[in-house]
Amino acid sequence: MNFLIIGGDAAGMSAASRAKRNAPDMNVTVLEKSMDVSYSACGMPFNIADPGREIEDLVVRRAEVFRKKQGIDLLTGHCADTIDTAARLVKGITRDSKPFAFSYDKLLIATGASPIMPNIEGNDLPGVMALKFLDDGRRLKNYLASREVKEVVILGMGYIALEMCEALRARRIEVSMVKPRPGFLPWMDEKLSAVIRQTLEKNGIRMYSGRAVERIRQAGSRLSVCCPDLILEADLVLVSIGVRPNSELAADAGIALGVKKAIRVDRGMRTSDPHVYAAGDCADSFHAVTGEKVWIPLALRANRGGWAVADNVCGKPVELEGIVGTAVFKVFDLQVARTGLTVAEAGQAGFSPAEVIIQARSRAHAHPGSSDIWVHMVGDKKTGKLLGVQMVGQEGVAHRINAAAVALHQKMTVDRFAQTDLAYSPPFSPVWDPMLTAANQLLKNL
Amino acid sequence: MNFLIIGGDAAGMSAASRAKRNAPDMNVTVLEKSMDVSYSACGMPFNIADPGREIEDLVVRRAEVFRKKQGIDLLTGHCADTIDTAARLVKGITRDSKPFAFSYDKLLIATGASPIMPNIEGNDLPGVMALKFLDDGRRLKNYLASREVKEVVILGMGYIALEMCEALRARRIEVSMVKPRPGFLPWMDEKLSAVIRQTLEKNGIRMYSGRAVERIRQAGSRLSVCCPDLILEADLVLVSIGVRPNSELAADAGIALGVKKAIRVDRGMRTSDPHVYAAGDCADSFHAVTGEKVWIPLALRANRGGWAVADNVCGKPVELEGIVGTAVFKVFDLQVARTGLTVAEAGQAGFSPAEVIIQARSRAHAHPGSSDIWVHMVGDKKTGKLLGVQMVGQEGVAHRINAAAVALHQKMTVDRFAQTDLAYSPPFSPVWDPMLTAANQLLKNL
């Protein structure tokens, strides 16, 4: 059995490792176009914050370990460019321009996602860069090390942009963020997003919403980010306006795409071709709350998808549950988390959303060190079910969200969730955990 | 309608407040034998740690607020001593020895629990005290303030004992703990309890297990805690060997007791008498995992039980879900949490327990500040269901346990729990959250 994998990051290497554990005699080949495999892309902002750390620290397992200890035929610098599904053959070219071709019995496409670059003049200037692949992090870190960077302009205000604000401020770099649409975090209620905005302002981040960037110009070592009525000067421009699935290779082979042009997969990660699987940021998934297909690229799903593919390839049938879109990020001293649907998403999915926003404390009455915690909870008036939660606070947000995530997987009603027996001790929570207080309040609106 | 409540702490005052919100015209009378109402008993160790804080800081709502703003007839210093269920009459005596009698339409018994005192010589010496009621905290704090206390011996090694270790060390007091049975935390696996033991030892706590205390003797201002072959000297002896439900008043009135002599209640908090409810630490509850009656006195349940009684009394029928026994406590820099059943409890309840213990990290690969986290997870071989989780670690334990608590309420299988979409970001978790890693490993043993 030849199990061929295109892409050597989370999904690809998880699948390769598990396939070799399941079936040590299987031929497992991985084609990775870059020279990096199995690294923590999510860790890059935190690594960049510290000039004393090597970007290579983010490599979870070195290529040599996969090759020698695990017996995986891992080929870096191998860029696949066509899949012939009839002949079950993948062709491509290596970094040193040598053509290659590999046949397969089963194929996994794990090509990930790529940053979206704005289609404007100057998007290819040397000081304009995105942050997705380890090589991006390497390039950015080298750039910061090799010259004096005093000012950075970030295009976009998503997770990565916000994490990079903290990283760059840690290096005493001035940061401005600019985005074309008005508002700040469109998926978050103003009451919660205002808390994040205040923290950003307190840390000296300048924010320009509703400003379309028309071009980026270079003058000597400086860059100018040009919007109507606004020019932002910078030594470096970081593009962080989103990602798109790397699905062209699959599409060109006639494999069906789904939501947002991600590769369409079933619960067993099978594509429209019976011998081809897809997993990771290039594939779509089911949302456990709506039952609909979504494209929410996240690392845990990539790892889990890789495992599921390996099990299915090895004859151990696995169907994955849907996702609930749980995510958390850190912005300076704040933790921001979400799971499930926003009010707008709930309405679009056909629910009758009711909502509540509460402000509570992270610790018990009179316990020192307590801080504010905001919970935005959404339920369905028709069924009474919990639909989603968003939270902001200085402590206790990142893991608190998981209780709601489990409740969403189980399609719990708000009423039943409000009755759950959550942990209480004064240093960690009020008697009524903020999640329970939110649920109790939401019940009144359902 | 006369709604009479015996006991003015969590369950009693929650019921009183909610009844007045539900039905502002109802006569709500609370009889509290002490002079303190509505305080955070769980906060006492943390308050005692700091000589600069008043014990009164722990009062959540002052008696005057209940009386004047909420219209509750709150009578402190009123000790109820008989319930006549036929006449629906409660009699008792005030602090200044005046007899009183109140009739009721509905009665709530919320008499709480009391510390168990060892039946040994010297248990009534002035320097021998327990820590349950606010007045205990006041007495202990005054004792520490009024003389030089250099050494404390704690009888028992439960939650309160461990929290008091930290509080007393913060005041530079030497601490020894002694208990009659061998071992340390009997409900916890040695791999996890050893972590706690090491932390206690590192902080200079001396532990003596398997030592029965035979007597406590006084010589001047010093106390001697006498065990066979061991005498521990102390300036103060703290008794922390457990609590028992205050159910004598109910039992004397012919009301049925249940598990561990707690007052037996149904899911609506009704006792065996149709006009009498019980809630809080004096009442039993259903365990959602076993379906059996248990007595696990915890603050959240007391508050929730009080609300449920108020709603039922006011004609808004409420049935409470069972509990899963979620608890967390802090021991120096460690967080210790549990939910559901231990292996032993699972076996006793008729399950076929399988277990796994994993050691993981609190943050992502290569993220600075990461620490160890231990998870002990128990499942049922027959049904594949999750039965319980115990955790120890320096961070991320207190709220992580809640995901498992929700799963237990929902009777989830380990397999489904292993597929939940938990939050990941490098500062807060590995890609595979320790809970998921434990579930994945446990699956192999089921």
C-alpha cells in the first residue's frame, strides 16, 4: 500500500505518523514544498516577541526524526503540481528543478492555507510580508534583526494582527493597524470589543478602521501605506487580512470544492474522489451547532483530521464529529475566546437568537487579584438551546470557554447548562461561575 | 404566605432573596443563630493569610441590606430548637435567652454543616479550634493577632487543611499536619498526590500520616498534640477532619435523613414532610453519574438549592439536576481539581472502571512559562462513558475541569469527549489539550 501525502505540517505529519503506527509496513511518503515540517505556526508571534529565541524552536519534530525513527519517506523541497486521479499519480518539481512523480493507492491532500495578499501596488516590496509559514517567521525575524525597525503598519485586525501587536510592542516597535471596513472586531459585540480596543490603545497601538489601503510605496528604507486622506509611514508592513485554502491543486484534478473554496470532505475526510482524502486548513468541516458545512481552519482540527485519514486509510473506520469553532487568543493582558455562533451567525443559520452580555468577576467576592470578565451568550428562543459564547477578561477565559464548547457539542439547552456543577474556589471563580451567571440571565430572555 | 427559613448563609439567604424577588408580598423570615449572614466561608483561609484584611470583608451582603432593601425579616441570634410539623411551628431561643415561636406555611431547613471535633481529651482547650463559621475565622484571626503564634498543628489533611497550610506559611508560621490513617489524599492516585506532597514539603509543611491523636495537653500558652511515639508542640491546634450535616433538628421533628445523616430531599428539595424543604450543606443530592444519593456539601449547590426552594415555594416548579462533585482548591502554587468518580468510587457504583494518568504541559510546545499538568481520567469499560477526572498543575487546572464536568452531566462517552473542539492557543494549551490527550489515551484502555 502506497499512502502519499501532499503537505508536511499538522494534518500531513499527523496522518503520516499515525499511519506508520497503525501499519508499520505501509509505504508512507510526504511531499512538502518548503524545507520545514511539523512546526507551530500559531507560536510565531510569541517567538517573534523575543529576539533571543530561534524561530527553529517552533519545530515540534525534526524531519530527521520522521525519516529515521518513524520510517516516513519525508521529501522536503518537493512541490506537487498535478494530481492525475485516473492514473493515481502525483507529479511535481523539486527545489532544484528536478521533476518527480509518485503513484498512490491512497492520497491525502494537506496543502493548508495561504495568506491573502491585497491586490495593490507595492504588495511585493521587500518590506511587505505576511506571517503564515515558518519561512515567513524566519524572514520577518531576520528583517527585524538586520535593520532598525521602529514602526510597523499591520494591514488587518484579526487574531494574528492582534497577537503581533503585542509581539512588536515587546520589541519597542510602534504599531498601527489599518483595515478597510468600519468597526473593529465585526464578530464581537461592541461591549466586549471595546475592552480589547482600550487595551490596545493603552499599549500605544493606533487603529485606523474604514481606511482602504490603495498602495504601498517605498522611499529608501521606508514604506508609505497610502489610504485616502491618510499616509502611514513604516519600516515594515505586515499583511494579516486573512487566509484562503490551498485548494487549486485539488480543483485542477477535478476534486470538488465546497464552502469558501475549501476542499469538500465528508465526516471520514473523503473528497469526491474515492482514493483521495483532504485534511487540515485546505478542507472544510461540519459545524456541530448548525449541521452546515463551514471552513474554520484551526490547528486542533488539522491534527485530528490527519489522524482520522490515517485510520481510514488503514482500515480502521473513523467518522469525525463536527466542530464548534472554539478559538482563543491573547492580546496583551487580555484573553479573548469564542465558541459556537454569534448572534448574526445564529440568525443566518435559521435560529431565533436571544442574547445576554454580563460583566462578572474572575474570582470570588473579596478575593484579592480579581478582575473583570465579560460573557456574551447566545441561545435559541425556539428550542432553548445554547448556540454560542464569547468572552473577554484578564484571567480564566481561555479554559472557561471549553465548558460551553462541550455543551455545544451536546446540543444542551441553556437551562441544563445553567444547572451544571462547575468548579468553585475563591482564587479561581465566584460561587456562580461567570458562565453560569450568563446562562441564568440568558434564560430570562429565551 | 409565611415562608420561614432556618439558617442565614448560602442556601437560606439565596432562598430568602429569590422568594422576595419572585413574590414581593410574601412574608419571608430567616432565623440565624449566629450574628453573621451571607458570608464566604470558603474565603476564610485566604483572608486569614493576610493580617491586614478584616474578616468582615468576607460578608457578601450585610444583614441591613437584606432587611431594609429586600424586605426580609432577618433575625440573627435566633437559635431554632424544635420544629412541630403538625402545628407548623418553629420554636427556639434568642441569644439573650428570650423564647420565640414562628408559624409557617412553608419551611426551609438550611442549617448547614458543622466541623467534626475529635472525641479526645483537650478538644475544648482555648487554643484548639475549627474553621467553619465566620465566627471561627474571627476567633482564629484574633488569636493570631493577640499573641505570638509560631507553630500550628493541623489535625486532618483535607481541602481546608491544605488551604490553611498556605495561609499560615504566608504569616511565617510553622505548620505540621497529622492524621490517623496512612497515606495522604486517599481519593487521589499516588502519582498526583505526590506532586502535592512535594509542594507541601518544599514549603516546609511537616506531614504525619498514620498517627492517631490521643490527647491535646496545655502547658502555659503551649499545646502538645500527643500521638503514640510522637508529640507535636504548638501554639494553636486547628481541627480540620471533616464536617457533618446539621440534621438533628430535622431528625427530631421526624423528618427523614438519608446518606451520611444528611436530610433526604427529592429533586425539588422537598423533605419527607410536604411543607418542609431542605437545602445547602444539611441536605443530600443525586449524583448525576451514579444516579445514587450522595452528600457532597459545596457552596454552588447550596446557592442553587436555595433558589430552587424559593421557586417551588412560589409556585414555579423546579427540579434540580444532579451534581457531579466538581471541586477545586489551591495549595501554594498548585491547582487541584476533581469531578465525577474516582476509580474506587466507580467500582463501588457498579461500573467497570478503566483509567489513565498522563503528564502533559500547560502551554504549547516551546511556549515560555509552561508547566507540568497531570490528568487522571476514569471511564467505564462496559459503556465507554466518562466517569471522572482529577487534575493537578500550576496553571490551567481550575477551569479546565469544567469541560469534563459538563461531559459528565451529559453522560458522554470518552470517545465523543475526545472529539470535542477545545480552545487552543500557545499561551494557554498544547494543540491537544491535556484533557483530550488523556481521553485519547484512555480510549486504548476501554
